[in-house]
Amino acid sequence: MISYASLSEEDIVLEVGAGLGFLTRLLSQRCKKVIAVEVDPKLVKILRSQISGLDNVDLIEGDILGVPVPEFNKVVSTPPYSISSPLLFWLLERKFDCAVLTFQKEFAERLAATVGSKDYGRLTVTTYYLAEVDLLDLVLRSMFYPPPDVDSLVVRLRPRKPPFFVEDRRVFLELVQKLFTQRNKKVRNAIIPFLCKIGVERKNATKLADSLPFHDKRVRELAPEDFGVLANEIVQKMKL
């Protein structure tokens, strides 16, 4: 994981779920600073003793999703699998150069799923829009102690300039989120509640939905770029 992150002595690395500090100590030898975040008070107590004497490790006790975090430029960690989805969205809203993370295998595969597959969804589209994804090493459950019930994958995320244009990023991301709650419906039917939510009257929402591109397609059949086209069309028509 350290190798995949291409660490240097200039990097400030965020580690989410530092646990017993095994990775923390290795990271501290390769970078300028480690920001180690751990929510479990029992593990924090052990972690403090493990990193004693490491001047370049800052320990933050608390939930990564709720505590202030200093600036960082890389992420290397095996975060708690229970927060994989909110952590990913939290991370994609921040500036960083590279993140190497170990996720549950099924979750990781959703990040790079093909259009229309059972794994294809909000995670796929949002991640594709904001970052390049590399699925790297398989990590068998037997390599952990205690072993979890699932195998894992090491994933690398590298933020990039979005590959297609959207007029309103907030509308685009909310549209993706809303439509994938009804992934098997036709776009026309799935999009009406979204239009009503953003202020379109029901009567006009139905008319607008019928006029949109891809309205006869299933949500799961739309490519990421198609969601961009839909979002832009909605923004344009709401200006009229």
C-alpha cells in the first residue's frame, strides 16, 4: 500500500482507522507527517503507546466523518468497512493527490463496475466523475487478524478533472443519488420525484420528464456521461 501511494518525505498522509498502529509506524518512516484517526477508545490507548516517540504522528481520537481533520495530500489506510461508502464520498469532496485504501472486495468492485451490471450504481458514477480508480491487490480474509468474513481489495484513487461537463455539480450528484434508488425503473418515472424535490410542480415535472433524453431507458442502463446530459438538460430547462 505504501509503495502504491508513492510516498515521499514531503507527503502528509491520512490514515483512517489506525488500529494498533502497525501501518502507522511504517508510514511515519516514509513521509513528513501521519494524521492517524481512530474512533475506538481502547485502540487509542494502545495506539498512543505504539507511536510514543514518533514526533511526526498526530493522533486524532474520534469519527473521521465528524472531527476536524488537518490538511493532507495522500491517504493510506484500511478503514472500518462499516463507513466505506460515507468515507468515500467524504474523501471525494476534498483535495488530495492519491488515496490507497483497502475495502471489502464487493464494495471495491462497485467503484469500477460496468454500466448495467449488478454492481453498477451511485458509487460507480460519482467515483468515475471525480477520480481514476485502480483495483490492485486481492487481500484474502486469512491475512487479517482476526479474520473478517469477506475478502478485500486494495484500491487506488487519483482525483482528476471530470471527464465530462456538468453545468451544476450539485444537481448532477443529487440526480445520480436519487435515480439509483430506483435503478430498475425507466428514467421518465424515476426522475419525476427528483424534479418535484428541486421545485418543479408535479404537472410540469411530468411534462419535463417526457421531454428529457433517455426517458425510455432504465436507470441502470445510463452511462455516467448520460447522467451529465440529463442534469444539464434539467438545469437549462429550469432557466426558461
